[in-house]
Amino acid sequence: MNKQKLILPISIVLSCLILGGFFCFVRLNKQKPVEYRQSKKIPVSNSSLPKKIGECSKTKVLKVGQRLKDGITGQDIANSGSEIEYANGIYQVSYDNIAGIDNSIIGDGVNLCLVSVPDNCPIGDSRGKVYEATNLRTSETWTAGDSQHGCGGA
């Protein structure tokens, strides 16, 4: 190995031992273990999105997974809740594992209905819509929000 490549790691290790030992080791090896999913901001061109409570539209499943992802590997963290993304740009997420979401596969047809819209949201915060979805392949139905938190929340 080249001496120049060794100088930096050795100097960092020596500095850490002099300045704080374990603290520096933890800081050098710090990794982000969990990544929280945020509400999706996907450009939507589908004019048939449900806009009023009770309106429905047909779409397809684009992505299915767990609510949390490992920050290092990007892999789903089992039993952390369900998430699903649709071709029309709508996203649903739950802290609970929802069988209907977990049993869905990419390309499944879904009937998606708007069932609730929050009131008195801060300007620009559109989170908190709740949708009921029915998978047209499995006939399973579930209800979940479009964000982990409602408008004005965390």
C-alpha cells in the first residue's frame, strides 16, 4: 500500500486517540441506520385524480414496500409499516403493516377514492389526505394517509 494512503488514516486515528478515543471512533464510523420516508412530491399529469371526498379514480401500483428503509443498504425494514406508490402520483403510508398493501404487486390495478381532507392546513402543506384503495386483482381494500403525519405535523 502507498505511504500517502496510510498517512491520513493513521493521522486520524492518532488524533482521535489523543482527543477523545471512543468518541472519535464512533464519529468516524457513524452511519445512518434508518431512513424515514417522506411524503412524495411526484409531478402528476393525470387529470382524473380524486379531488373531492367520494371521488375515485383507477390507477396502477408503481411501488410497494415497508415504511422504513435501512439508511446504509436501502433495504426495507420488516414490520415497520406499509407504503405504496401509484402511477398517478398518489402515495399511501401507514405505521401498521396493511395486508392489502403488502399483498399488492407492481402493475396491479387499483381503485383509489379520496375519503378525507384535513381542514385548516398551513399554506403549502397538503399532507393528510386519506384514501381508500381497492386492489382489483386481490379485491383487498385498505385505508391510509398520503403522509406519515397530517398537515401542520412533524
